[in-house]
Amino acid sequence: MPRKRKAPSEIRSPEGAEKKVLLAAPRGYCAGVDRAVIAVERALEHYGAPVYVRKEIVHNRHVVDTLSERGAVFVDDTSDVPEGERVVFSAHGVSPEVHREAAARSLSTIDATCPLVTKVHREAVRFARDGYHILLVGHAGHEEVEGTMGEAPEHITLVQNPDEARTVEVPQPEKLVWLSQTTLSVDETMETVNILRERFPHLQSPPSDDICYATQNRQVAVKKIAPGADLVLVVGSANSSNSVRLVEVALEQGAKAAYRVDFAREVDENWFDGVATVGVTSGASVPDTLVQDLLRLLADYGFDSVEEVRTAEEDLVFSLPRELRKDLKAAGQETSNKKNGADRTHDLV
């Protein structure tokens, strides 16, 4: 039986305090996620089901479940795709070895790697070619890290955190560069890098930030709302690196409590005891419908005053993967990504 919900009057808030929501902006879908999800949707429309997808197209349960219902088949590896079928590579990117495996199985591929991840791959290839050893700041086992390391495995050492930065050994400290996973905490990454710089004075930086604009923007927005929030709720999945980081950033910036949920139904009403202000945000792979569900639930508990706190504007849109664009164009179909009212489309970087 469903649990009986407390009435708003039963939720204990500080005496005399108005219940309200601070809604962070930007939040939710970034350009790379939007591109990847639309790529699978358009592939299903154009080619018909099934369309195979290697790994989760983005790290969000709702998105994966919804696409599965439409005919997408998510697999762990290319070996799980029947020979000659079509497979979409996820937004997190894949290694050259995965591309070779797909070719060996005669698979038609659609590469939905986020262009900002592609940028890091190209940096890794270039620095390795120029004789540098690369310190990659990131999390072991994350698909993005596996893809980047696969570009030059003999030239890359993974550094996961400040503790590892204090002990990592490198083969050539005089020719060294650092790169990073795109979805990390900006503050922790720079803490790690600063330790590496102290140990390796010749350490060079990438030509531009590897942590993506959307990850940074969402962390900045959370930093803005966290000090004034008794509770911060982050909508996002457990395997979404940037969503998990938002919880950490909220706590570091003064939120009294912070939790991550996939869906509004996962919220524990006991979290509202003693709470007057709830901060709300979502990870970069979360559709806004899930945030709206959470706002409706909060309104049911008396948190019906919503103030949006915006720290940046985002209008970047990436064009669809070139393989898909080519087939859509040949069929006389629309090839641009016009979701979200965006009017600027960028090709792969």
C-alpha cells in the first residue's frame, strides 16, 4: 500500500519561516546530452527498431527506460550487437579499439560522443604523439575515462583524487601534461592539479578547460543556492558523475542537507522536518519533466513559492552525428537539432 503522506501542517518548519524553493538555473540537459538523446530518437524514427546502443546513451534511468520502450536496445559491448546491425555510441565516447571491434562485426555506427569529450580525445592523441606523458584526472571505470585512456594507453596515467596526486609516479616528469574527465567537480579537480604542479614543476595544462561548460555552470548555480538552503535536492542518477558532484558541492557550500533522487517519488518526507528553504537542481543528463515532477511534490508539502536563481545563459547546440545527418539528408529529412528553441548549431569540435 502507498505510504500515507503527511499534511503540510505536519511538516515541522522553523517557526515563522516561509516555505520556499530556490530553483537553480542552468540545470538539466546540456548540449551534448540533448544531441545524443535526439540522435537515438531520430535513428529510431528513420531506421526503425531495433537500434542498438552501446552502454547507456546518457547516465539517466528515465531516459534509458523511455528509449527502451521505443525500441532502443542497450548493450554492454559491441559483441552483444548482431553482426551487420546498427549501433549508437554513447555521449561518453569510446576508444579506438571499440571502433575496430564494430568494424570487424560489420556494424553501422552512429557516434553520439559529446563534442567536448571528443576534444579531450584529440588532445590525448596530440600530446601522446608529441611525446608527452598524460595525467588524466578522472574516475576509474567511468566510460568517458575508458574511452580517453584507450586513445593512448601507454602514455596515460589515471589520477582520481588529491590523495593519488600526492603519490603518483610518472616516467618523464620533464614532459608532462594533465587532462580531465569533463564531468568532475571543478574545485576538487583544481585541488588535484595544484598538488601535481607542486610535485611536477614542468606540468603543462590543456589548451582550454576540459571540464565542460555545463558541468561548471551547474556547479556555480548550486554554489549560489546552497548557502541559503536547509535542504538541496538533486535530480539525477547514481551513475551520473556530474549529478553526484552537485550533491557534494551543495554540502561543501553550506547546505544543511543534500540528497540525490532519480524521481520525485524517492523523496523521504522526513527530510522536510525543520526545513524552510529547499534548493532544487538536476544533473546534465536529466530531462526537465523530472524536475517539474519534484516541484509539484514540493508544492504538495507546502513549498509552493519558487524562486529561480540563474547564474548563466546557455544556448549552445551541437549538430547531430555526421553519419545520421548523411542518411537523413539522403532521405530528404530535416538534419538539424532544433530542440529547446536553440538557434545556434555547432559541428564537432
